[in-house]
Amino acid sequence: MSRDDGRQEAGADAGEQLALIRASVRETKATRAKPRTWRGAEPAAELPVARVLVDKGLVHLDRYFDYVVPAAMDAEARPGVRVRVRFGAGEKGGRREGGKLVSGFIVDRVAESDFRGVLAPLAQVLSPEPVLTPGLLALCRAVADRYAGSLADVVQLAVPPRRARAEAKESPPPLPPNASPEPGGWQRYGAGPGFLAALARGDAPRAVWTALPGATWPDELARAAGAALASGRGALIVVPDGRAAARVDAALTALVGSGRHVLLTADAGPEERYRRWLAVSRGSVRAVIGTRAAMFAPVDRLGLVALWDDGDAALSDPHAPQPHAREVLIQRAVGERAGFLLGGVSCTVEAAQLVETGWARPLAADRERVRAAAPRIRTVGDGDEARDEAARAARLPTMAWQVVREGLKHGPVLVQVPRRGYAPRLACARCRTPARCRACAGPLESPRADDLVCAWCARAEADWHCAECGGARLRAQVVGARRTAEELGRAFPAVPVRTSGRDHVLATVPDAPALVVSTPGAEPVAEGPGYAAGLLLDGWALLGRPDLRAGEEALRRWLTAASLVRGQEAGGTVAVIAEPTLRPVQALVRWDPVGHAVRELAERAELGFPPVSRMAAVAGRSDDVAALLGSAELPPGAEVLGPVPLPVADPGRPRRPGDPPPGESWERALVRVRPGQGAALAAALKAAHAARLVKREGEAVRVRIDPPDLG
């Protein structure tokens, strides 16, 4: 449950604030001289008032609270340090009492407080380390405002939990700037060397980079970071997962040596990750490579922010207020006057819009070089039949089977399957009714052969019968990676079969004949020149999703897998099993992700869809959604779409952040505004939401700016 969804906590905190207000009214005659404190604590001689950001993520508490700095804490109570304070204290017999201890950060020290009542003192300075720097605080404030969230929620995402042993160790002194690197692979892009030269000069160029197929992009990202470091500034590179971060880390270490950058990923463990984060905050290192959370890394004198594959869902934080790394890095590039590089083998509509508006420049190779580097793409319709017994055994059209057979003569072959497991979705073999769990009505799946379990409650189903026709036989609606590997193993018995997916992700595979079956995003890199061939199965499963981004996402996943296959000059071939006439399939055949994104952007502009317009989703009970939208002072011309009912969550299904409570009927309304009104929309919804929480009107609602799941 998101922190804004807790009605009970919201009501309690609202009551605490009303008690504070009443206490303030009773003390309107109090002077604004040196503040009085609890229990005779002597305040600091200078700047005795600390303004504290309290760790309460509710939007109606999104402000600073004043506390007295006791003289004993004067030296340690600096802006940016962690503290403990009593929050929500009331007054009894002329003294402030009660309240619970909560954590927070000092954001400022001032001489006087605007609060006319009795101020409570700081309870404890947890650490003298100033972790919430003014620059990081300003960034968190900007992100909170953009996403209609609370500052405390964003700070919780930006500042990792404290580890005392890591703070006790000193960070080494910073190394001198490295020499400016050679362009290397950037020579293949017309404006590539110029982009690196601008970074090395200390300029702030902005580019959307369409990378060539192949495994060289980590080295090119490292060279961009090396150019920024050579200018005496810092660099920040954000990638979707730990495997990609490790590849960029190895490339940058080989380029500039160790000691100039850190790797921030969850694999390092909490204490080691915090130690590395402190090295960045203290200015010991000026370059960071990391996953989503690294987007807030407090890099000193930032010269470059770079993001790889911004279409990956892992770059959107699931925690309130759910910021996307692309938008945070754009904010940093503007606020800190840093260079900006958005790269990938595919192109999102948001990236295309950055170029369309002139905010960034395109960075791409010419068509001749693209055709030479990309593999040959062959299309096969879903309805094509196999004319070969071996092809039928592997459930492959004859042409696709031939591509695999020919590729295995020269090296490994990559097979991309949209779903993991054995048979992820099952239906009655007689009437095609989806198979459901008798306990919670969740979908049944077969993670392994001869196993039948519920995907929601994990209950085993030993004796299933169809509720419609009474049949006892099942068929696969979508075949998973494990069953695909099993069938390909029978079709090619002399060839080893490897699988890569969520349970076990391979980083690399040898340059030897093998079948590598992978789910999207888990494709390992083939050593040497790359895969000899590729096979993209079940294209309809990606293209048929009821989502505005279905075509864009399918093309992104196909391009990511196909870019690991050898180019046409080396004989690489990829077969895609999908309807050949569809736009994403044709874009894959032409290897034209930018053209596909530009056309998608034009259609969305015509229909008023994001990112051309700005949009917010308001979800909750019907009366609460209507009341919030009715009280919000929306920008002129704002258009409310809906509300429409959301699917009722079953009690046995695992709950994701933002899902309705089990068994409750929720609705969702979309609010659409013109470009340039996004900030006003976020402010209006946040103010209306906060007012309802203070007045304890109805149940809490969920507000999300730029929802990614538009149908």
C-alpha cells in the first residue's frame, strides 16, 4: 500500500496538526523572541531554530516544522543531517507533552520561527553527516512538485538508509582529472566526436542517441563519461539493470582506471552501497554508474547525465510518487546545466519529442552503416504452417526452423519467448475457456511439466475440470520459455539448450553452437562476434496487449534481442513470428526505430495523447474520485475522461503498489491538459488531495502523474 493510501494514519496526523493549531491560537500573545522549550532545555546561542523535514509522506504534511536546537547539539545540528524529533505533541498544563519520535532532516537554521507557540527541541542528532545537501534538496522538491507527491517520499528514494560503520570510515581524496578519451566507437556517428569534444570543453550538449546494433554501447557510454571527467566535472550514467551496469562499469574502469567512479546497484549490499554513496556525496569520486535509484546520486559539479534504454519499465520507480528516471535526469540537466545523453537501440516517443521540440539533437549513424551492422530480418506470419516434421515438433514454421538450423552451423542461436515458465496460461482443450483456480479464481499455470498451480495464491490443482464443459484436458494459450526449450531440445537433440530468465539470468554465453532461450530483457551477450541467428517467437503476445505502448514496447524488445545478432555482412539472420504487415514489424525489417517513434508521436499529437499532452490518473472509490475532481482547481481547458471502473482485485492475488484493496470497487478518471500546464495540474490535484486529508473527507485516493498503463 502506498503511503498516501493510509486513511487511519492520515486521520491521526490530521488530528495531531489540529492540536498544534489550537495550541498556537491559545498563544497568540506569545513573543517571537528566543523560543521557549520543553523541560528547561537551553537553546543554541545563534540560529536557535531548526527547520526540519519530517519523515511523513502524507501530502497534507508536505512542509517544514520548526524545532529548537539545544545548546548541546549546536555543533552537530547542521543543515542536511539526520535527526529525531517528537512529532504531533500536544499541550497540557502549559507544557508540551506527548508525540511520537520520528526521523527527519534539518534543512535550515534560522534565528526566529513563524510559529507563535511553544517549540519542541530536537530529540537527537542521529549523525553529523550532511547527507541532504542543498542541491539534492532542490532536486527532490522539483520532482515532488512535478509528480504531485510529498517531499518526504522523494527524499526517502534519494537518500539511502544510514549505516553507521560506513559513515565512520573516511573516503579517499579525489583523483585528478583523466585525459580526454579518443572517440573510439563514436567515430561511426556523424556528430559523435563533436559531442565528446563539447563535453571535454565543459559545454552541456544534449543528444538523443540511436545506437548501432552490437555490444559496443557500454564502451561508448564510458567514453562520454570520460570526456565529462576530463573537463573536471562529474558524470552520472543510469541503466535498467545490474548486468548492464556491470558492463558499463568494466568499460569505464578499462578507460580511465579505478578510483574515479563507483557502481551503485543493489547487488553491492546496503552497507557497501551506502559507503559508495557517501564517497559521491563527499566529493571523493565524481562519476556514478547505477540502476534506477542512482538517478538522485549527489554528483559534484555534474557535467553529464546519461540514460540507457528509457523505455524499460524498470526505470519507473514503483514507490510514491513514482518518478521516471528520464524525467529526473532531464530536470538535473536543466537545473545543474549538465550535458544530456539519452541512448538505446530503440527510440521512445518521449525521446522523439525531445528532438522534435529542439530540446535535444539527434545522434545517429547513416543508413549505409546501419544496414551493414543490423542483421537480416525475415518475417513469418503466425498462421504459417510447418511443412517439415522436425519443424512441427518444435512448433515452428519451416522458414523459422531453417533459420535456426542454419545458424547453429556457425554459432549460438538466440530464441526470445515473451513469457517465462512452462505453460504460463492454460485453457480447456475442448471449449477454450481459461482455466481458473477453484479457491480464488486466479489463472492456472504450469511452471513445470506435470505441475498445475494458481498464479495468484500458489494453490496446487490436482484434479481440474472445466466449469463450462466438464473437460479434463488442458492446452497452452501462451507457451513459456521452459517448454519452448524442451521442444527445441527434442528438435535439435545434439545441441545444448540454455535458458535465461527471471529465476536464472545468464550474463554471457560461449561462441559455440547452442540454443539460448530467453525472456525479454534477460538475453545474455554472446562472446565473440555475437549470435549467428535469432528467433523472435509469439509476436502476437506482445502486440496484442491492450496498451497504448504495445507496438513501441514490442519493437523495443525485438530490437534489443536482434541487436545481439551478427550483422548482415557476417551472415546474421533474425526471424520474427508476427503479422508481417504491422507497423512495428515493418520498422524492425527496416531497422528504423526513429521513424516508428516519430509516426507514433504524430498520431498521439493528433489524438491528444501523452507525451504531447500531460495527463494524470485519479483512482479510488467512485464518490471520492468525484469529490476530489470537483474540489480541485484544474487548469483552464482541462479535460476529465471517465471515470471508468477498475477490475476488482481478488483476495488471493498478490497486491502491487497502487492496486485497489482486495474486494473493493474502484474507478479511475484521467485528467488531460495542454502542453505547459503539467505543473499547474500536479499542483491542483495535490492541493485538493491535501485538503481532503486534513478535513478527513471520505477515503484516500491515488493520484499519479503521467501514468504508463494507459489502455
